[in-house]
Amino acid sequence: MWVALGAILTVALLAAFADWITRPPPLPGYAAVREAWKPSEAWLYDRHGRLIDSARVDFARRRLAWTPLDDIARPVRDTLVVAEDRRFENHSGVDTLALAGSLRDRVRGQRARGASTLTMQLAGYLAPSLAAPGARGPLDKLRQMRAAWALERAWSKDEILEGYLNLAGFRGEAQGIGAAALGLFGKTPAALSADDAALLVALLPNPQARADQVARRACRLARAEACSRFAGAAASMLGPTRSLALDPGLAPHLSARMLTTPGLRVTSTLDARIQRLAATALARQLIGLGGTRARDGAVVVIDNASGDVLAYVGGVGGASTAPQVDGANSYRQAGSTLKPFLYAQAIERGYLTPASILDDSPVQLDTASGLYVPQNYDRAFKGPVSARTALAGSLNVPAVRTLLLTGVDAFRDRLWDTGYRGLVEDGQYYGFSLALGSAEVTLLEQAAAYRALANGGRWSPLRLSADAPREASRKVTSPQAAWLVGDMLADPAARAASFGLDSALRLPFWAAVKTGTSKGMRDNWCVGYTPRFTVAVWVGNLEGDPMRAVSGTSGAAPVWRDVMLALGDGGTPARPEGIETRPISFAGAIEQPRREYFLAGTGQAVLTAAPPAARRPRITSPVSGSVYALDPDIPPARQRLAIGVSGEVAGHRLWLDRRDLGAADAGPLILAGPGPHLIRLTDPAGRTIDQVRFTMR
């Protein structure tokens, strides 16, 4: 009895050991595999659910979304079963007939045929230890067989076939039927033909096989009499890799910004139609300019009511030398595009009205870093002009004079409140040049700030994704000041002296618009709005080199115009309470009589420039800090320097160093020797009221 008991125990132990040594690892269920599937791509959709772009996020392998069996062409499924597991529908995971044939071939010393079923191969994909290199011994085969039987009990035949086609590696880094179909044929799995199926399945035994080897195997699988067509098809299939994307590639820069997780599907606020027309308008303009004049550009379109970004074009490639850089979110010098916010602040505080007279004449301002001498774009001066003309015509000197009224720090703070987050320094860092846009801004910041003007001076963040929160707006400018500035920017007559009556800025409907060009001609802006939409355009070179032969209305403005015309008439903004209107005229015919708008209680009927007696006497020439060089070939008497003064200077005198030059209004000419010199202007009481230093060499 003890012998029998020992034998039974021995058999039990051997059975337990055999069970343990051949036990496969636990395999996940079909639902768990699908849930864990992570494509290497992520997808961006527009507000209507249309696919507009995608981006690869996972670079370990290349695979697309899981493809259901019903979305795979029938020839692929049939060809796969015939080639890899012809008794797939009849066995329970292990093809015993194929296994017996393989053993027979081994006994005879012949090359053994493959006996692994699709189920066994799928088990290897799910548990890589089952298909590890060198795992071809009897025990390994038993583990694979047991895993296949377990799979057949838990998965249906269709689920096994679907899982295999999604997990199989076909060529290079392409994993799954989705990536293989698009990468090798440029098709979806549902569009594959019978020949495509034969070529794909022919890759499975050796994904890195040569084209001629794949063609021969595909011909056998297709049972074709003429195999010549497969040679060309295999060479084409294994040629340059096709794009693994069916999307139109409309927003590559935004997709790179928003698509950060494999398998992510983001519904953006973009509208595919508006995105396409904005990209087309920008591409057409850059082609017209040519790569030698300007290579890059960006466009942003905003829905004013919601703050949704309807178009986000960070660039269009073409002649760009930095196509991956996002032009819509890159910091660039603002140029004159900040002036509307300066004038709005001055009007809001009562320092100016649209009819106020500003002096567009030479001015020099002492700063910590030296003398600041602003110039207009055309390097000419127009004398006394109204604030309306100064803003609409983008005159620089009146803007600097306006900044003297508001203060640099106050203006910098206003810009910060309006969403310009690149202004991280205090106002003194930027100085008087802040009026002319020396700060760096992004196109998105520009669009959000101008949208605030369109919305009566209320600012809120823009929205790029459909699930982004809608934040409450906050007041940054009074509704009256915002409306007045918008009316000034929409006035074609006011900008006629600078831009002409029929420039790209003039539309057949109401639109407020401002252009800007940065220092050194590196950036060209055009930002404007209707009551419904805000459109912001930037044109320049992302590498920072200057543009060539591009003006304020020939660079970004044509793109702005094309997009605005496509969007259509947005109506006319309603005039807020607290605005009055009255006819005005200008003394001395500075400008033509017109009907003007004012903050309630600030209207004037007649406006005039300040008389000379009201101006502070000062020296206008030479400019303080100037250096002059005497030419030895010209007689010294012909190299005298004229001294210019302004203001009411009757009774005032000029002094060169300690020498009295006489009456200030006599316009003396001086001949100063080499070295530094000081010119002083004194009042009738002998007090110095202005002085400049210059050097002769």
C-alpha cells in the first residue's frame, strides 16, 4: 500500500511540476487589451468634430487607433487565415494536424513547417516572454499551447483575429493594421485590395524582407498566374514611407502645442473653414512677397463674443527657414500696434480728446541711456495734427508726447492688465520707446488685447479647446475710451495722409485696424476687428533678419484684408452712453472741419494749436549730445553752426560757453573750436532755462 501511495504521490508531484513549468503567464482579456491600447498619435478636431491635424507623441513605436475587425477589408482577414492558420475556425487554439506534420518533418530530418496558430502568436504578443528569442524548445511550445487554449476560452474567434491584426508588427516601427495600411499604401484598412492584402500578409514572416522576396510570397498567396504586378507593387510599398495621417494638416503648430499624450483626442475651438482660408491667404501673400523679402507669417482669428480662437496659423512653411517655430505664440517687437491702448488711456483720463492738437515736430528727450529722438516712419513731420489723425496715421512723435502725459509706468501697467505678459520689467526699463512698441508681444496677446477694445474695454483669456473654462471678463479700459479709439482706427479719412484713401486697410464695411513695424524692419503687424471678429496677422522672418521692401500696408495688411473680407460684414459697434458729438473746426485750417465725438462734457467747437507764447522756450538745434566734425578741406567760415530755438524767446539770450551770442531770436551762427561746448538759453532775468552740450572735432 505504501508503495502504491508513494507512486501516486510521485505522479502528483510530477504533474504539479509539469503544470508549474509549462504554466503560461496570465493573459489579459480582450476588453483590457483594447482599453490599454495607446496609439503613438494624438488627434486635433475642430469645433464641429472635423479632424484637422494630428501629431506623433510616442516615438517608441508607430501605431494608430485600434482598428475594429469590421473596419478591416475582408481580403486581409481571409488572406491572413489562409497564410498563417488555415484551420483557424476549427481548432481550439492549437492546430494538432499542423503540429503532427511539423513533428513528422523533424523526424524525417526535413525542414519543419510552422505550426504556430494565430492564437499562439497572439499569446506571444500579449505575453512577450512566450515569444522571447530562443524560446523554441518543447517546454516553451507547451507554454504557448496552454496560453492559446486559455485565450480561446476567454476570447471569441473574431476578437482573436482583431487582436492579432492590431498587435502584429508589419514593417519597421509600424505596429498594427492601421499603421501598416497608411504607412505602406496610404490607405485605411477598409480600403485595402486583395493584392494589398497579399503583400501585407507576405511581410509577416519576415517584416524586413527585400521587395523581391515579398513579391514572390504575395504572388503565391494570391495564386496569381502573372506575378509581374507584385514586383512593382512591393517596390512601391517598401519605398519612401508615407505619412501616417489622413488629416489635412491644417494646424501643425497648435497640434504640437496641445497634443501631448498618446491617444489624446482634443476638440479645439478652431473652425476648419476659417483655418483653411486664413492659411491660404497667408501662403498666397508670402509667395507674392518672395522668400528674399519675408519668409514667415502667422494669423489668428477670434470670435469676439466667446473668445474662441477660430483660426490659429503659426506658419505655412514655404520659404521659411524655421518652419517648426510657432509664429502665433512667439515674442516679437510690437511696433506701433500698442498705440491704441496709449491713446485710450489718455482719453479715459481726460488728457486728450480725438480732436486734441498734438505737435508732430522734432523732439529730443534725455534718458538714462542717452538722448532719445523719435522719428516718424517716413522721417517727415506734419506739424500740428489732431489725436485722431496721429493715431490713425500712426505718427510716432505725437505718440511719445502722449506718453509724456500718461506716464511710462502707468502705460506699462495698462498693457500688463490688457494681457501683454511679455512686459516683465517696470516702465523705466522700456522708457519713452514703449509708445512706439519696443516691448515684445505675441500674436495671441495682440488678438486678445484688440478683442478687449471690440468688447467695450473688457478683457478675458482666449479659448483654444472646447473644454477650456469661460472666465469672467474684467474691465481694462472704459467703454467710452474703447469706442472712441475704435472709431479713430476705423476712420479712412484720418489715415489718408499716411496710408492713402484706398489702401489694404479700407474695407467695404466698418473695421478698426492698426498696423505696426518693428525696429529694423524685422516684424510687420496688422491687427483689427469688427464687432464680431478680431483678426491679427504677423509677417516677418522668424530668424530675426530684416525684411526687404515691405511696408506697413504691403506685408501683413493684405492678409488681414483677405481674411476680413471672407468673414464678412460684422456690423457697426453700438455707441455707449457718455459720448457726445458736435461739429468742430480748426483754427488756421490745421485740418478740415468735421463732426467729432467726445467724452460727455469735454467737447469743443473750435480747436487751435498752442501759440508760441504758450510754449516753453527751448533750444531745438543742435541736439544735446551731438558730435560735429570739421572738414579740413572746407574753409572754417563756411562751417558755422546754426542755433535754433522755439517758443516765445523775446528778451532771451544765447550763450556759447561763457560768450554772449546775443538775442535768442536772432538765429546766430557760431564757429566753435574743437572740444566740448555748452550752449545756454537765459531769460530776461538771466536765469538759465535750457542748455545743450555738443562736441566739435
